[in-house]
Amino acid sequence: MESTKKLQPLLTEADVRLLKAGDEVLISGVIYTARDMAHKRLCEAIEAGRELPFQLDGAIIYFVGPSPAPAGMVIGAAGPTTSSRMDAFSPKLLANGLKAMLGKGYRSEQVRYALKKYTAVHLSTIGGAGALLSKHIVAAEVIAYEDLGTEAVRKLQVVDFPAVVAYDCYGNSVYKEGVI
């Protein structure tokens, strides 16, 4: 395996093409959070031609519903949600410019096809390590759908947030290939 790759959103198609299943990455920059209900609302906004709360083109969405921030911290535990819960919505977001998703677990055949078609990747991070992962988040603010509580869309500033390329834009997978 090659050395760890640094990712800095907004990602370009060229950035994504350099990533291979099994690559370890460190993300620094702005990423956005969204889970099931937020994904549904984002897709409804796209279908209705409404403006989205953030630019999808080149963005990374982290599938997380963080716990409340303890005193002195910007966010609470921020571990990944099971990615397959977003499978119904991911192809539409990818078609509209999303370049990476971050969660845990397997993705559907539809999503894997969309990753290839739209030159995007799915990243996985460590489930059960939300407190550790939150140490890589230096700023967090709710930017949309505040009524969803923990599932509101947040803009996160991350530094060296660790992940692995689980599915690349070439159809390879760490799960299928046994890379990890």
C-alpha cells in the first residue's frame, strides 16, 4: 500500500482518479454532515430546482449524527453511520457533483455504478471511534435543517481526518478485493 494521501476539499475529478481502493487518506478542509433525512431533503431540493445549503460540486459528505459537544469542545462523538442507509439518495447527489462520501460499511450496486459513472469515491472510517474522530474536527456549525437535531447538516472544518478508500471510481472495493 502506498503512503497516506492528503485530501483537501473541494475535490476535482483529477483528485478522485488518483485514489485507489485501500488507499489511506487524511482529509483537511471543509466537509459536510448529512444522514437519512437530510439526504432526502437535499434530493427533494434538487428535484424542485431549489438552492442547496452548500455546494455539492467537489464536496465530501460525512454520514454522521454527532452527539452534543461537551464543554470546551466544538463537537461531541462523531462516528460514522452505516452508509447503506443513504444508498437511495447517493446516486442523485453524485450526479450533481458530489465527489466523496464518508461512512462505514457496504454500498449498493447502484451506488458503486454511480461512483464509476460520476468519478467519485466512497471513504470509510472507523466505526465505534467517534470520540477519537471528533479530535480531528476543529470547527462545526449547523447550516441547514436545524429541526433534524443531531441529523442537521453541519459544516465541519477537519484536520487530518483519517479514512480509507473503500470504493474507488474504477469499480474496486476493499471489501471485494480483501485489501484491508
